[in-house]
Amino acid sequence: MNRTLIMLGLVLVLAGCGGQTAARSAPLAKPQPTRTPHPTFTPTPPPLDLLILYTTDVEGHLEPCG
């Protein structure tokens, strides 16, 4: 019973003034312009000869493939 009354009171307080005070205190922010990426920048992947693939043996140790 007490829990129900507390929840009802909380709902009434929030419904009565929660939205209005938040709207009054915070002015609308101006939207920030979005920056486009630089046209000449393209990330390049590493060369394939530097890429080493590994596998695990039966005991769980790493071994390079090939």
C-alpha cells in the first residue's frame, strides 16, 4: 500500500512539472555542421607480404601457416 502511494505521488510530481522545467531551462542547441572526409585520404591496407597467418597445433601453440 505504501509503495503504491509513493509511486503514485512520484508519477504525479513528474507529470506535473518534470517536462516543463526541463524545457524551460535548456535552450535549443544549434545543429553542428557535419564535416566531410578529406577527398584525398583513403586508408590503404598493409601489403600482403607482411601479413602472416597463424594456426595452433594440438597443444595450443601458435605456428605460422605455410
